[in-house]
Amino acid sequence: MTGPSTHLTWRELGCKDGTAYPREFIDDGRAARLAAVFEAIRASCGHQPIAVLSAYRSPAHNRKVGGARNSQHVQGRALDLRPPKGWTVARFYERIRALAPALPDLKGIGRYATFVHIDVRPAPHLVVWNGGAAQKDAAA
């Protein structure tokens, strides 16, 4: 199997420093949850390709790139996604926000200048942010 889903490969989920996506995160189901959310987002965007800019990060790589100390990337629960071709980051972010109620595993959505962060953190509610501090989504 090339990945946890049709359009997401194990290589894309691995760290940019060459560290493979940890087996324990596959076994506990987080890879499958993350892949299912990714596939739902892709489908909602007309099945257009979506580039994964960052997924799992080893602790050393996370420090090197200045990631948050408790990053969901280190926990294998996050993806940073480039919008499909022809989409703005704002449109892509709003599409994911609109889709969120139908995706109970989607618990984090963050908008940045060039990408959208999604994650499947263990949380009771959806957390959203737009270039600033995270907050609970009032719609969740």
C-alpha cells in the first residue's frame, strides 16, 4: 500500500528530514483519521490535487523549523496544505471551515499566508485560527 488513502502517500506523511511516519501512529488510527479528513477536503474541492507541505515532523526537525513545542505535527496529527490550483488560501480555508461540521475528526483549522493547517487533535471541539491565536469555533 502506497499510503493510508488513495491520494495521500506514506512519503507525504513522513518528515522532511527523512524520518518515516511512526508505526505507532498508524497502529493507533491517527493516520487513517488524518487521511479520511484529507480525502474529504480533496473531494469537496472537486477532486483536484492538494499538495502536502508538511505532515509528521520529528522533534528535531520541528525545532529546526521553529514549530510549536506541542505541535500536532510532532504527534502525527497535522497537515499543512497548499490550496488546489486556481484557489486562494482564503477560499480554501473557508471551504474547509464549511466542511468541518461533517468531519467529526477535524479538530484544528489554521489559515496562514500560503497554506491551510488541518489536524485531528484529541479535542472536544473544533479550534480555528486565522494567522493569530487559536480559539474555539463558535459554530462547533
